[in-house]
Amino acid sequence: MRHGILISSLLAALIAGGTTMPLAVAKDDKSECKRSQDCALQALKSGEIRPLTDVLAVARDKLPGEVIKVELDRDDGIWVYEIKVLTSSGKRREIEINAQTLAVIKID
């Protein structure tokens, strides 16, 4: 089940190592984390997810444009970054990237 929760730019900066883009995080209902920020930080420290900077590099390579939204969801035990991009032609597109392997799951 997906529940997007917008967290502060500060946490996104911490995860990204300096990037100030807001990040939305969702956790599945079985998670023991009390706050979504804790879940994301715990996942990063444990190696379950890669830093946002790594993910954005893949996204920009595969889908050029301006990143307008980033979400981190946990679906069926797998962390997935969902990144919305505004292309140079003005079209809004989305890319999903496995948060641990950086494999592109799909591009819409």
C-alpha cells in the first residue's frame, strides 16, 4: 500500500548530500518506523536505498528535463524512487527507479 508523505527539504538535503529538493517518502504498513524521515534515513544507512544524488543522475541520464517531484515508496518490500520530470517540450513524465540497484523500472 502506498502512502505519500511530504517531508522537509532539510531531510532531502541530508539524504542527497546537499540537494535541496523536497522528497516524499512512503512506508508500507508493516514498517516499524514512527516517522517517514526515520524510515528513509534508516534505509539509507543500512544500504537498502542509494543516495538521492545517485538516483537523480540515473534519472537525468534516462529522462532529460527538470526534476519537479521525487517520492520514495516501499512497494511489496522494495524501495522505489518515483521521479516526475518536466521535459523541454513541456510534457510531464515519470521514471521509476529501484532505490537499491538503480535499475530503471519504467518510464511513462
